Amino acid sequence: DVPESYDAIQDYCWEQGWTDGLPVVPPTEDLVRRMLMGFGQDPLVSLGVIQPRNARVTLEKVAINAVLAGCQPSYFAVVVAAVKAVVHGDFDVAGVSSTTGVATQVVMVNGPVAKELGINGDAGSFGPGFRANATIGRAVNLVLRNVGGVVPGGIDRSTLGAPSKYSFCFAEDESDESWTSLAESRGVAPGQSAVTLFQGEGVQGFADQRSRTAEKLSRSLALGLQAVTH
């Protein structure tokens, strides 16, 4: 039994290895049930097998980690979609999880669901202050940790790590209709919500206040890309 105090519960979760180091929401039966309630499927439904532990990922396990991460129940469908992408063979989660580099899974959200949930894709979207961005990405990472076994120093061999491993989730800014969104370019119908995962590093700042031609700006962009792991 764990004493019903905030500190005791946090210490217990840490001792069990369930947390990324930040405080977590205790995954009580009631909160997990509420997380699952709006999704409308059997909690034991399997989303697939997650590498590298080869563990089966059920909706219930995803819901537990979504609660731990601080997600609202309305976020759950996005978390599930992201986890489905994680376990898809083409994503190679074992590779990104065990690299010695700083790569991690990047969660990009398109369509109406981004506005409905307040997933930021505007100013400061890669920084703090946005609950949906922070907790959806964090839930995916906790699934990798608690179900997939991706623990720093164990399966996770990242030499330096990166803050993006806590959470890397954002929405695409679709306010300019003259640009085709990533989701549409990948075959998703306009007006439909979608979640895309890719393997990426943390944010790299780029600024050019001097170029006045496309050629000069392209040269600056190329110089910036030279610093990206390839």
C-alpha cells in the first residue's frame, strides 16, 4: 500500500520506473476509465507490438500512460493515433529508440482536431505553455518507456539525450490556404484530421536578416542544414 500523499505517490511512481522524472498524475482506476470512456472500444484491444521489448500495446496501457502524462480525455484519440504510427513497421521505433544520437519521434497534427484540442502550431509551439502539445507528446514517450522498455542507459543509448525526448508534439499552421499541408501532400483529404510521426532532432534555430534574394537565402538555409545530423 502507498500512503495517500502527493509525495509518497510520486516517489512510488519513480521507484517503479514509470516516470520520465517529471511529476505524474496517479493512474487511478477511475481516471483510466474516464480516459477510455470517450473512445468507445474494448480496453483490451491491441494496437500492435512495440519494439524493442516486443510488448503488446493495448488501449488500456495507452490510457494509463496518457493519465500519467496529464492528458485530458479529449486528447486520447490523438495519442492512440500516434501510438499506432509508432508500432507501424515502417517507422522503425527500435532504431530511433536505441540510437546514440538525439533523435526522437516527432508528432505532427493536422486538421480540425488541432484547433479543437488547442494543439499549438503558431508562436512558441515548440516551447512551454501548451497543455495539449506537452502532454500528448509526453504520453507517447511514456508508452515507449513503460511498454516498450525505452529507458535511458538501457535500451535508449542516446549519448546526450535531448529535451525533445520529454515531448515533441505540435500542429501544422494551416492558416495559409495557398500552401498544401503535410497531411494533404500524403493523401489525406482536406478537412480531415491526421497525425504524422517522423524521426527528428530537437529544434534548430535559423535566422537570416541580410539576404534579399532567393539565391542568397537558399545558401543560408544550406549552411544551416550542414549542422543537422545526416
